[in-house]
Amino acid sequence: MEIFNKKQDLKDCLSSLKAKEKSIGFVPTMGALHEGHLSLIKKAKQKNDIVVVSIFVNPTQFDNNEDLKKYPKTLKNDIKLLESASCDLLFSPSVEEIYEENISSENFDFDGLEHQMEGKFREGHFNGVGTVVKTLFEIIEPKRAYFGQKDFQQLQIIKKMVNKNRLPVKIKGCPIFREKDGLAMSSRNIRLTKEQRDLAPFIYETLKKVREKFGSENANIINEWVENQFKKQPLLDLEYFTIAEEKTLETIENRESKKKYRAFIAVYADKIRLIDNIRLKN
Ligand code: PAF
């Protein structure tokens, strides 16, 4: 695997590969890689000649400085994992390399997707994500880019950005990867204490029960039920739970037969924020 820190070096390498008609698959990450990331790389390997992974902890998408400072950084181990996954190129730039002198976000209009769920609790988050992903797309110009469905709102927002800006890249959403006990894999999981880690599967357990209830119960009743479940769990603080339509991410009012719905949740274990979601059968 070749490692690049400078965008011009990566661009030069990619243009010689593209001249040989090699297709480029791209997996953007913030590092602290786990099986979920490796599954995206595996998907990318199946469809593309060359797979590029980026590791960049993007400061503009953090609304909380402590979360940014404490974001796990495990580059040495990440490199080992990438090599074992046969990743071809790693792009690991500095903040200056991406933002030069101006560490700020572009203002995007994602047709309202940005105001739902995460958008209500993490100010400026999606402008930061949009800015960095667009910049990385401009540098790498991939044919396909791979994102996990754990960040389902992010996935929809990136699809929207690509459509609105007519960017020549296909966005591929990939299934959530879970630990054996159901906890959605996340780089933040390694920050959980043993006690928090033991309790965290409760999040997915609750989502699975929501999926059962969605067949017969009204969304408001399910919301109330979820809130009550979390009141019994003092170590897990529910930030939001909502059942929303997949396309608009708007909270459900009346169920319509042709629409697809998901339940979304964000929970704090002390200062560590965990999100998850589940597709519901309509
Ligand atoms: O999902 C992530 O890890 C990040 O939001 C992304 C897409 C790499 C942008 O920084």
C-alpha cells in the first residue's frame, strides 16, 4: 500500500492510474478503523481496480471541541488493517493540506435533510461533512464512493450533494456492521468504559423491539415507549429517537404504504455519543 500525505502526490499517482483506465473506488474515514470500515473496503475492492482510503479527522464537522480532541487516533494500527484488507492507496493529509489557511465550512443547502435529527443537535456538522467530502472527491475523483448506513443521514446528505452538484461519482450505501452483541461498530466504541460497553447493546435491542412494534403500534406510542425504556437506564442518556421516512428524513406523521421508514436513535454514554438506526417493515 502506498501512503500519501500531500494531495498533489496522490493526484499525480491517480492520474497515471486513470490513464491506464483503472477505476477508482474511495472509502473516506476518520481512522480508528474497525470491521465496519473493512467491509466498505471489501465492497470497494469487488467493483474497482484501485481502492483509496482516506484517514482525516475533519475538524469542521465537530461541534464539540472535546469530542474532536478525544477522537481516537490509531494510525499505526489502521495502516496494518488497511494492508490486511489489501487497500491500494492511503491518503492521510494534515488539516493544513485540506483547508490551507481557512479552516471553515462551505454553506450547503441539502433541501432540508440537514435540519432533521443530527442537524438539530450538532450545529454545522453537515456543512463540515459536505465540505470535506466534496474536497476529497475533487482530489481523488473516484468512480464510486462507499459510506456506511450507520450514518444514514450523512449518506442521504452526500447523495443529495452529489445530485445537486452533478458530481461524477456513484455513492454506495453499505449495511451497518455490528459487534456480536448487536452494538453498531463505531470508532467511538473504544472510548466506552467496561460498564458502558456492557450496557450499550441495549440501544440495538430497543431498535429491534421498535421494529416489532411498528407493525401494530402508532409512532407516538412507540416514541413514548422508547423514552420510558431509557429512563430505566441511568448510564445511557437518550438524546433523540424518531421514526422517519428514508428519503426526506422527516418524522413520520401518517404511515403511507409505498414509503420506506427507519427508526433513528442517538444516545450518550457519559460524553460518548452513539448513534444507530434500523429499517422498519411497512
Ligand atoms: O463518516 C465519517 O467517518 C466522516 O463523516 C467522513 C465521511 C469520513 C467525513 O469526514
